[in-house]
Amino acid sequence: MKTVKKNGNGTSVHRIALIWGGGAMSDHRSLSSLVHRASAEPNIVIKRFIVPVSKASLISQLCEWKPDAIISKMGDVETMKCVRHSFPDCPLVSIAVLPPNLANVTVNASGTDVMEVAVRYYETQGLESFALFTVGHDAARKIQKTLFNERFKQREGKTFIFDKELYLETLTAEPTDRHVRSVGAWLKALPFQTGILTTDNHAAVWLLRLCIKMGVRVPGDIQIIGVDGLDESMEYVPHLSTIQLPYERIGTLALETVVKLLDDKRCSLPPVLRVNGATLVLRGTTGFKSNILSNIPAALSYFESQYARGITVEEAIKHTQHVSVVTFYKDFMAATGCSPAAYLHKLKMDTATRLLCDTQLTVTIIAELSGFGSGNYFTQVFRKEMGVTPIAYRRQNKAAKG
């Protein structure tokens, strides 16, 4: 691997280019965790290349910067083919699903996990018809169809699949009369109360717009679950039920994976690394009435995706609930067996102890990554709860492992 420069200790410094979108909340979540993790690597330099831009412009910018490795969250196959062609020897880790051989490693949410979360919920609601709306590129659609068919193999339930590529320009625009005739015909042919799942970004909210245009009642005639971010899911009424993907863990794993490839180019890694932890956030497109009940899944998802920022219980309530604080606390205790504050604290402590045992990161960085903020505050809290300082805990763990 080429050396770009030396740091103050005379050690090689590696440049990692991040090809990233600039708008969706999921982009910010995965990018934030990746950058957080990169801050613990003193020999890493990162630079973000914001897309969409023209292929020529992106390649020109990358060539000028001369990266040692690339991490991409861009699903545009033609653009990524150009990137791969221009940097054939550069380790490339993708967070988006791409055709085989474009990326050294793909890091993504477990499709099986996502499928199971959605279908299991539909089944608990008594639905007997299930549909997959898959509109990505060929390789992505093939994976989704395989997972969907495997899920219903030797199980009861009528299944339906819409399988046709719709480009990003289509999914981010209003549905046209042509879409009413094509996609609309598929929608109208579905049995009453079919549960639809789509795991393509922007697809669920586009489908909801099409239903509104056609007068299809959601959730009266059909129900919809997607993977769109909080920003898109709240654009229309009814609000979109979504599966919250573990973007923070995906971003962190992507960085750790590219570091392994940089350290040892002969390193053997699986072509796909799947991250579990999908969480269903119920809203209006599945009939959830948030003004009547506490939305515990939404709160749990918010805690698990945002705890590293040092968020409070009050912030979680503000962003996810439409009930009183008293009602939320009562419902949370009934659902989890602990208070919201205790649940949030456990997330932080579990992350901190894992990092102490599995990494050599400093106490200050671990405090930041686990949501405690300052190293001094983290040390005080840790000593009070565990009886020893974080450094002493790390030593004890190392000695116990021999």
C-alpha cells in the first residue's frame, strides 16, 4: 500500500475516502459512527466525497486526493463500476448492496433479520397475505426475493412480489399516471389487508405517495413497512412504519473492516458482513395510534441508535412519543422491567465494558463512544458501579484471559 505521508511518530498514514450521500438521516447516523471510530485511529485520515455528483467529477476528485482505501454508501452501480475501474487495487468496503466483485467487502444489515421483524409483526396482527416490493438493481432484488421466498417456504400465507427496478430519480419524485397503470395494477390485485415490506431506500414513502394518489386506503386496504429514515417517514399522513436499521454498528464495522484490509492486504474476510439489530418502529401505515399508547419500540430504537450522543430520556420522549411522561414511564416499565434511565445507562455501560475488554482505546475515547462524554465523568460512574476504575477493570479482564 502506498504511503501518503508520515505522522509525528514516523508511522505511515492512510487516506480513506468516504463516498456518501448528504441528506438522509441514515447517512448521518452511519457516517457519524464511522468518524467516531476513526478518531481512535491516529494513523487514519478520512475525507468525505458527497454524492450525487457526475461520475466524471467524482472520479476526478478521488484521483486528485489519491485514497488508500474507499468506503462507500452509494448504490449507483454504474458509478461504482467507474470507481472500481479507476482504483482496481484500492480496498473498497460498501455499505450499499452492489453486484459481486465491485467491493472487497459489503457491510450491511441482515436481510433475514429485517424480513423476520416485519413478517412476524404482520403475522401477529392476523394478516394472511404478504407482499415484497423490491425495486433496486438486479443483484439487490435477487437477494431480497430469495430471502422472502425462503421465509415463506413450507409456511402458510399468500405471497406476492413486485420485481422491477425503479431509479432514484423516480423514487424521489411524485408518482406519475404511468406508475398508476403499472405499479397501481399490482397494488389493486393484492388481497384485502396485505402486509407489504420494502427494504429499498425511499421505496416505502414513494409507495405511500402512490397509494394516496390512487385512493388506496393505508392501513385500511393494505399495510406498509419500509426502511426509510425518520425524516421521510414523517412526510405524509399516515406516518410510515419503518424498520430501524443498525446504521451506527454498520458504520463502525465498515471502518474496522477497511482498517484490517489496509493492515494486511492478504487478509481473508467474508464478501458480506451482516449486522443484526433491526427494530420495528410502528406508525400509521400499520394502524398504530401513537396518541393512545406509548410507542415503546420507537423509544427502544431511539435509545439504541442515539445513546452514543449522550442523549437523555427527555429527548427520546420528545422525538418518539405522543403520551404524557407519566404514561410513558409506566408503559416502559411494564414492557422492559426497568426504567428508561436504567435502560439507557445499561446501553452505555455495556458498550464501555466491551470496548475496555476488546480494544486498546483510551478511556477518553471510550467515554465519547459510549455516550458518557468526558473521561473524568465516565471514570467516576464506572468506579461507583464496578468498584474499580476503567483501567483497573481492563487489567483484571486481561489477567483473567491469561
